[in-house]
Amino acid sequence: MILPGATLGVLGGGQLGRMFCVAARTMGYRTVVLDPDVRSPAGRIADEHICAAYDDTKALQRMAEHCDAITTEFENIPAVSLQFLATKKPVHPSAPCVQVAQNRITEKNFARDIGIAPAPFYEVRQESDLAVACAATGLPAILKTATLGYDGKGQQIVKTLQQAREAFCAMGSVVCVLEKKLELKLEISALLARNLNGEVQCYPPAENEHRNGILHQSIVPARVSDELAQRAQDSAIRLAHALDYVGVLAVEFFITTDNELVFNEMAPRPHNSGHYTKDAAVTSQFEQQVRVMCGLPPGDARLISPVVMVNLLGDLWHPDWQKLLCESNAKLHLYGKEEARPGRKMGHYNVLASDIEQAIRVAGRIFTALECSNRSET
Ligand code: ADP
Ligand code: MG
């Protein structure tokens, strides 16, 4: 076990890396961040910021020398970098696990192969694949780039073969997946932490509401039947065991209007929909990341209170913060980003209440008050 006083490294210096560093430092670990941005949110609070590219050999070498264990905060770290580090120090999650989650095709195949159904999909490697793909999935469908998509970027709804062709070209003719567009009732995510011994703690699923392709709020516990919630958790745990995954894993599911549970995608790291755990669970997802990379047992994933997490984007950046801070049950978390851009995640807040409908009401009231008080100039 790697204990307090040791040094933990994280690849990536965004808000997830920052919250990881806060958790690690709270527990008495030193932290090292690798991120090419001088002003990265995590870099500025870490004990050491190695400001270099993710494939910079010297920087990786230094990271390996300075750290007792290494983790990642985003999935697009080059696999070779993770492999290189793993020859020197424990790296969790492992390169093969991150690689599965880096690619929509490999992650959907992986899930399907262990009996966890994704939406009907078809690989599109070249334009001539589109006709068969559209016939296979049916239209309307969603064309998504196989790699590098996030927050609804790198995907487009297509209603005709012609639109599919145009979308494919507009995306630069990179490898894509065409996916049947499902009628969704809800979206949920299951979050867990698993260590090297295979010990798992899984949180109750979050109900996720998106706006413009970006997570707007997560409602926890999700308003689904116990049976569906359990099935989502069981599926996520099955995925983690099958991957021999060590780390924090988030799995997104759709619930269709026919009440089918459908695998969407997974993230090999803490997840935006898990930010509520900072205030409303026995153990936060960032403490879990520290615990399992250090070989400790995952902490209790029990929910302490119904909670709603709301994202604060750059669109809403000069609000009257008193509207939030004067509420006794609202917890503000800002990520220390200097520049606000539309759609950029600047922070979030959690609202705790004795019942979920009350938490939803208060969270909505606060959001409206922030919006109304927002000064539009940036
Ligand atoms: P991202 O990496 O941007 O999160 P997702 O694949 O999760 O990409 O898609 C973003 C959102 O688009 C989903 O949360 C969901 O609202 C919608 N969406 C994606 N795929 C489908 C689908 N097959 N059917 C219906 N809606 C979908
Ligand atoms: Mg998603």
C-alpha cells in the first residue's frame, strides 16, 4: 500500500486533475501534474507541475522518477505514454483499459461481448460503408467519430444517407460509428471504484440531464426503479471485472421509452456526473481514485443525502454569487479557470435536501437566480 507522504502523479491538469490533487493533498500525499498548459487548473495547485506534452519522453521520465503511483484524468493520453510509465511505476487505470475506453468501437464491442447491449451500431471506415451502415442501424441515426468526441462534439444526427455522407465529410472522413438514434426516457450513469484485489464500491446511479450535448445536471439517486438501478450497477461492475479495471470507472447508460437499459459509453476516470460525491457520499470519487491507485480498499460509496449537481458553464460567468452562497444547502465548487468560454466547464454546485424533488426545486431556483443576475459582458 502506498501511504500518506508518498507522491501521486496525474496525467492531465483540468478540473478532474485538480479535484484529484485536492483529495490527495487532504489525505497527506504530494502531487505531481503533467499538463502542457501553464495555467492548467490542477497544475497551479499541485506540488509540482511538469509543463510538457503527454508524449514528451523527458517529462514522462521525470514523472516516473518523482511519483510513487500515477493515474490519469482524461482518456486521450497516448497509450504509449501510459505503457512507458507502467514499466517504471504503478499506473492505474492501465493502458489497455484506457485504450478500450478511448474508442467508441472498441468499448461498444467490449460491452456487447460480455452481454451488455449498446445501441445498434455499425463501423464506418470510409464513405462507401455508409449505405450499409444506414441500412443496418436504420434512420435517423447518429454519426460519431470513433475517438476524441466529448460534450456532444464530434457527432451529428443524420436523417438520410445524403446527410450521413455530408456529416462524414465534415468530420474529416475519420473512422466513425453510426448508431441508431434511440427514443430516450432517461440517461443514467453508474460510477464505481475497483482496486487490484477486485474489491468494488459502486455508487447509486445518477440521472443525467444534458443541454446542448453538455451535462446540465445530475440527480441522485436517479428516479428509476430499484430493479433498473441495480441492473445498471451490476453491468458497470461486470465491465470493471472483465477489464480487470483498477481505478474509478463511469459507465453511461440510456433508458429507452421501452424501459430498455442500453450501454452508451464509459470513462476511465472520475466523471462529471459523479461530482455530487464530493458533498453527498461517504467517499468522494476523487478520494476513491487516490485510494485504489494506492492499493487501499475503495471507500464506502453510500449516499448521505439526495443531491442535485448543476454544472456552471462559461456562458454564465458573471452571476451574483450571493444568490447561491446565501442558500444553506448549496455547495459551490469553482475550478480556477481564468478564461470563460461558452460551454466551458467552470465549476458546479451541489444542492442537498431531505428529498430529491426538493433538491431539484432548490437547484433550479438557484440556477434561474444566477442566470437572471448574470452580467452578459465577459
Ligand atoms: P459524448 O462523448 O459527447 O458524451 P455521447 O455518445 O455520450 O457523447 O452522446 C452525447 C449525448 O447525445 C448523449 O448523452 C445523448 O443525450 C445523446 N445521444 C448519443 N447517442 C444517442 C443515441 N444512440 N440515441 C439517442 N441519443 C443519443
Ligand atoms: Mg457521453
